[in-house]
Amino acid sequence: MDRFLFIPIEGSIVSTTSRRHTRKSFGVDLAPPRIVMGYWDVPEGTDCVEKTWIATKLGTALGLIGSAYHIVAFQPDTALEAVQRAASATVTMATMGAIFGMTTCLTAQAREAPDDPLNYFVGGCASGIFLGARTHNAMTGTTGCLALGTLAFFTKAGKMEGWRLTGPPKL
């Protein structure tokens, strides 16, 4: 199986081992699929579903890690209680990730300013407000809005300006 044969639009058989094909060679799109590795790989304000999905996965992972540490630190009485705590924390963090991803992307589209750090502040603030609603505490929502919004704002600003927290020392 070292040679694959394709039938181009014109009908003649061409081997892929002898020459490179372009998009116009065949009736199908031969371009490789776009591989998205992380949140920053998707351009701002373009693919809201993809950005939301990536943020949701990240929130889910953080929720699982955080709930694992919480269960180890504060051991529950039963296995059912441990599963309930882990599920609650994980779902909350996944939802916060989804809210952040969707709000940031929609704000970038609505404001027609895709690279503005203010979009990230709005997304972080919306996630904090959800946390306040989830805990039924207005102070938690207000604090979460300001803290997560500010953290997201400076994360985006730092990414745009090339800030580094770690790396090799400058000599």
C-alpha cells in the first residue's frame, strides 16, 4: 500500500507518489485539516464554537484537578459524597470556561475589536457573575467578576505585548 491512486476531475489516473497535488487537482479539497492545539491558535472573534469548546475543556480539566485536591484535603464520609463534590466542582468550572469562551468571542464580534483586552475582561466578568449566581452570593459574584475580569484582561494584554513570567534569564 505504498501507492494511492486518485481519479481527478478529468478522469485520468494519477499517482500521489510521483507529484504533489494542489487543491484544484481533484473534485475534493485535499488541504490538510486545520489542527487547533490551543485557545490562542484560533483567531479572536472568528470561530466562537471552537474557542468555547477549548475553554470548556480547559475549565473541565481545572475542575477535575481542583476537586481531586479538595477531596484529598477534605476527605468525604462516603464515596457518593466524593463523586457529588467532584461532579459539582467540575461542572461549575466547565460552565465557567464555556461562558468565558463564548462571551469573549461574541464581545469581540459585537465590538468589531477582536484583539482588545476589554473583551477578555467582559468574559472573565461574566464567568465571575455566574459563580456568584451559582453560590447564591452577590459578593462572590462581584468579587469574581472583578478578579476574573482583571486576570483575563492582563492575560490578554500580556500575550499581546509579549510579557513573560518564566523563561531563561537574560545575561
